[in-house]
Amino acid sequence: MLVAGVSGAGKTTFAGRLAALAGLPHTEIDALFHGPDWTPRPEFQDDVRALVAQPEWVTEWQYSEVRPLLAAHADLLVWLDHPFWRVTFPRVVRRTVRRRLLHEELWNGNREGSLAGVLTDQEHIIRWAVRTRRKYRDLVQRAARKNPGLVIVRLGTPAEAEAWLTGSFREAVRL
């Protein structure tokens, strides 16, 4: 199972909850990708191949080099398509500020960079979220065309996401 959405949409939180409800393992794909000092791990693609070889799994649908592989092996893609400026943008800002102020360790010893980086770094997570906020519509449509058996669920608000997790999904798997 895959969870898609722009940075800050709540993919990892949702994927963790989905995995717990389904009794499946959740692998945070950022932990597979990021090595120390934010360098890509050379084993990333091999790790993703090993992940999708498992009979059941849940992860986030990120990183262009593995998106096709993930979609080809998934049976379900949940797309968190929340209103960007009203929901997702405030989330990514709050999360980034919290992580920076609390010096939270993310993956493999990495921590959020300087908050001033939002002004100077094109790749700063807040700027990244703004710049990539529209790309998922095309990505999801392309995945649907290439993987006709892939069930896609689009959830347009956090309330819809919560209702789906606690209602439709639970009913579908008879929890």
C-alpha cells in the first residue's frame, strides 16, 4: 500500500496509521533514502526492491526513481490531496519549525537545517512543498494508466482521510 501527497500532507503519519490498522509493516521511505548529512544512500533502490518483494507492506510514494516500481507492486494508493494553502502549507511550516527548535533527529542522524534556509536554499522543505504542490495530479493519473489494477483513493481533506481510515478502510478489511 502506498500513500501519496505533497510534503506536509501527512503521508508518513497516515501510512503509519494505515499499517497499524491493517496489521502490516510500515517502512518510512525517507529513512531508506537519506544517509548521513542528507546524502542519498547508495542502497536505496535495492532496499526498495527488497521492500516490494515482501508480500505486504506500506510506505510513502516518493522519489521519482522508485515511484514506478512502488506503483507496479502496490494494490492500493491513497492520495492525500488536501487544500495546499489552508491545510498542507501550515502543516509543513509547523512541522519544520518544531523539528528545528527541538533539534529532532530525523533519519540517519539528520536534522532540519536553519529556518533561514527557506530564504536561501531552493531545496528547503518549505520551498520544495510550494514548488511541487501541483505535481501529484499528473503523477497519480500516470500511475493509474500504467497500473490498471492499482486502486486509487483520493482524499481531499483531513476529515475525509480520517473518515476513510476509521470507516471505509476498516470495513474493507473487516477490522
